[in-house]
Amino acid sequence: MDKFKKQLNKGVLELSILKLLTEDNQYGYSIMEEIGVRSNQKLQIKDGTLYPILYRLEDQKIIESYWKTEEAGRSKPRKYYRLTKNGMEYFENMLSAYLEITSGMKNILKWGYINEERKIYKRCTKKYRDKQ
């Protein structure tokens, strides 16, 4: 199950990162924290996963970075990321594809199973037995 969860996370992390950057420019650590908070800690991203994604998106001109020193107390600059114009279009296309796929998956899962008080029952069991 962990392998499945890892693969599924890979697919949604990029979308999550881009969603956050549609709202505001952010630095790496703030992206990791915000993903955890907004997903109720269901999605966790480590810097070893985040930064390769950010570098790839930057190479593809989907995002761009700049350095900024905070005014209050911090003397070390942080590298901030923001969406480019192409990045916004890329995000919108990615979101559209994600919503289409998840809608289809909901229909597939809803059709064959009913989840009632954490027990899963098969609706088509009677039809299956009748065919045998």
C-alpha cells in the first residue's frame, strides 16, 4: 500500500505546488509547510522531493525564482518561486485533467461499491450470483 500511496503522491504534489503559487509567491520551506497544513498532513513533502520538482518546473519555464531578504530580522535571503504566464496556463490544464480523471474514478468506485460505516459492500453481488 505504501508504494501505491507514494506513486499517487507524486502525481498530486506538482499540482499542489502550482496551486499554492497561483495564490502567492513562496519559498521552499513555506511550500512544504502549507501542503502539510492544507492537506491535514495527508500529503507530506520533503525537501529532497520538493526541490527537484521546483528545479524541473523552473527549467521548463513554468515557474521562475528570485532572491528576497525579509525586512524583519532575517539577514539571509530566501529563494522565492512564482508562476510564469505559461505556468498559469500549464496549471489550468493540469487542474482540468486532474478533475476529469478524479471524476471518472469517483464514478468507477461509486458504481461497484457502497461505503457504509467503514464496511464495503458490493452492489453487484446478487447480479453476479444470478449469472452463475
